[in-house]
Amino acid sequence: MTPVAGLPWGSFDLPLRLPVGRIVITGLSAGQHDALRHSYSAYVDTIDSDSPVVDNGVECRAYRLGEAIGLPAEALTRDGQYAPLTIAGPDGVDLTGLNFLARVPLEPFREPGRLGVAEPWDLAEPVVIENFLRVFTAHHALRRGGVVLHSAGLVVEGRAYLFAGRSGAGKTTLTRKGHQAGAVVLSDDLNLVLAGDVGYDAHAVPFTGEFGRTLAQVAGPAAYPVAGVILLERGEVLGVEPVSDSAAVARLLVACPFVNMESAVSAALFDVLSALAARVPVVALRCRREDDFDAIMTAVTDALGPGVAG
């Protein structure tokens, strides 16, 4: 039988518990279900959805596309990086990728989300499912007063240090140094920050950069208190400088992918970053490729002030 466009791939469901909420991917084939369950085992929600205490969350329906998207790669590239096309509205975000179409659902959840691919194996590929989850997380984080930051997230002595910077600023190099020095790596690419009981927390998320894919999963807390946000720059001499709240907000706006180009949420993003900069210390770090990780962390913790190092 020829597959029919618009219909589900199968009858399997996979509930995922993300830091920003629960999402249930429905309409999966057995193979898609098993592949996603294996890739996101740490996030699979095993609680009975009929329990009265469970947030049933958001549904995303997997379905068949009639044919491949066929867009040229140039149409999906921004600043040299792959970037699916997005259109945000009050109820959802429409995505067009290299080989998928999707709608990321937002509150008040008036309709399910959708994730369509032309070939069954495409759905579990990182270029598809991770782009969907990144956009979902970024928009839902914003609605909870948090952000997804383009940054390297390193945990030292139980506290998270988020090194935010453009591509080429040295995030992956710093991540490698930190990992070799014994730091826990949250991600060398994207990190989720949400308001906690005291200050802000950095949460583990099911997507990362290329360095992160080489790491074994490290057992530990799902979230760590944020000690500070460090704006990472290349420099000739190791040094850390204070940053005003207004300058911090301007710099961090650039580091918030998936939402910083959407006019519909620009005011909310500005408010969230203003609150973050007012409660979490933000400094600028200039360093060289050859600088030692311990020397970098000493300079950073000295600049962030008392109470951060311990």
C-alpha cells in the first residue's frame, strides 16, 4: 500500500518530560518510537498519563509528507549556519527545515503541534527532532521567564557558569578545556536558564553541540544554580571586565536563538533578559586559545565577586 500524505506513521506515542514542560509525540512507527526513546532515554516520562497529578502537556503529531521539501540550502542558512525558516504567532511557531515541516504548539494549546517528514527515518535525525525541540524549549522557556542561551555551560563545584558568545568565540575550545579539567559539561552550544527558588538555574536539555555528542551521560542533578553569565571574546591578554545591566541585555539578546528574530516575542524577551541581568552577575571575558582553564576560572570567579566560588 502506498503511504498517504498527512496520515500518521503509526500508532505509537512517546511522552517526553522536558524542563519547560511535557510533550507527547504521537503517530510514530515502532522504529521511530524506539529510535527516539533510545536517543532521549533520560527524558522519557514513564508516569501514567491518567494520574490526576500528571500534567498531560502538549501533543505533537508525527505525520507523512507527500514529498520532500525541496528548498535549496541557501534558503535555510543564516550567518553560515543551518537555520530552519520560522514564523511565530500567538498559538504556535511554524517551521520549515531542509527535510521537515512542523508547527511548535504554544499556550493556550488550542491545537496539537505537528512534525512532518517525507521519509520515516528522517524524523529521528537530530537535524529534524532536535530543531523541533530547540524551538519548543526556547519559546516555552520565554513564557516561564527563562531563555535558551547560545553558550558553553560548565559546572564547577556545583555551580553553572555560562560562557555566551558568537560562533568562533571559543565556546567549544573552552568546553574541551573544562572537561579535561574535571568540569561537568551541560552543553557547548545551547543552555536553558529558568528562574529558580533563589536566582536562576541552568537545566540539562536533550540537545547539544558537536562536542557534547562525544560525551557519556554524566549522572548528577538535572539543574545547577547559575553563578554567572560570562560574555566570551577573543583577546590578546586574559582579563575579565564588569558589564552594565543595559550592555548585558544588549549582548544577551544576540545569544538567544529561535526567539530573538521574532517580533511577536521581542518585548517579552527584553523583559526576561532585564530580570536575568539584574539578578545574575554578567561579566566579559577575553582570553586566548592557550590560556589555562584554571587560570580562566580564577579570573572569572574573582570578577563575579564574593560567594560565587564556594
